Amino acid sequence: MLVRDFNKTISDIVRFDYRTADVFKKHGIDYNVANGRLLETCASQNLDYNSILEELEAATRTIVISNSLHFSEWKISFLVDYVINVHHAYMHMAMPALDNSLASFVETYKNKYPGTKKAFFLFGELSVLLRAHSRHEEEIIFPYIRQIESTHQRRETYGNLFVRTLRKPLSNIEKEHDVIITILKEIQALTNNYTCQFNACADQSAIYHKLEEFHNDMLQHTYLEDQILFPKAIGMEKELLQL
């Protein structure tokens, strides 16, 4: 995003790139009613223009992960680290902010956008499920998978005694993934595929984009686990049982 485009009002900056909303919110700038440009708004509110500009540029910096990466060739331990440090970290950072933003939005616009009330309720349910789900993975599933990989690499003869079999717990995890994706699809439908109404306020635009970002991240998150990580671990278990 070209934050240095001073011909845009603050409201338009947020509509153009939803990631700027949190910066304005942090500094007490109401981007829904801020029709002034960045420089004049900072001057009128006695804010450090250059500091805020730096924050906006940092917030809108895009890091692209190539689609040509072969996730299936990554070692299991690296896949686990990637899921925890990228997807779980993002999830735990995004959920509280989205919960708060949705609560505030629903309270302000419950009559204008009635569908968002149900979306807010569903996202609350989803947050509770994801917190428990990720904790179970990080405390039980992932440590066991790391042990499986370590035992498999050393080709230890007692490996078959170590195996506790992942099939049942992973089956439960995958069922939870199905519930997670179903809830996200319900939210997607309630928000008209995260599409704002014509002339929607900047707040709605920011929230819908954040929900869409969360949805897309969760799709990749569950794909990496269900299609790559877990099958790899089960394959190693099978080989250990044959030692």
C-alpha cells in the first residue's frame, strides 16, 4: 500500500488497506469519521506524524511465501515448528483483536448489519474451540510426533514398543478441523463472502478483511496438518511397528 498517498483521507487509507486500522486505533484516531489527511490529523491531535507513518509502513509490509515451496519435503520437526510459530502464533494474536473488534462493531451497528451479530457469536465459539484445540496439539500431539521422528531417524529397535499409535487422536483432531472450517464457512456466508455493502464504513471493511485473512490462514493451517504433517507421522509409526 502507498501510505504516502496524501490525497487519501484516513478513512480511505483504511478502506484501501485494512491493516492500517490497528495503527489508527492505537493512537486514538477514529478512522470512521476521520475525513482529514494524515498530516493534518496528526497536527490537530498533537501526534508524531513521522512515527505514525513508520508504523503504517511496517503494518502494511507484505511478506510473501512462495507457492512453489514443497511443504511435503520438509522434516516433521520443521513442519511442527512452522505450524506453531506461524499459524498458531498468528491465531493467538488475531483472535483477541477480532473478538474485541466484532463486539464493538455489533454494538454500534447491530441494527444496520444484523447478520454480524450471528457472525460475532460464531467467532466467539470458534475462539474457544481453537484455544483448546491448539493447546492439545502443542502439549500432547506435537511432542509425540517429535518423538516419533527422533525414534524413526535413529531406527531404534525398540521403536515398536514406543509407538502409542496416532490414528485415534488424529482422527479426533481432524474432526475438530471439520467443525472449525464449517464455522468459518457459516461466518463467510453471513458476511456475504466478506464483501462489504456499497459505501460501507471503514470499520466494516477492516473487520471483514481481517475475518477473510483469518479464514485463509486457517485453511492453510489445517491443510498442512491434515494432508502433510499427520500422514507423515502415521507413516513413520507404521515403519517403527515393523522394526
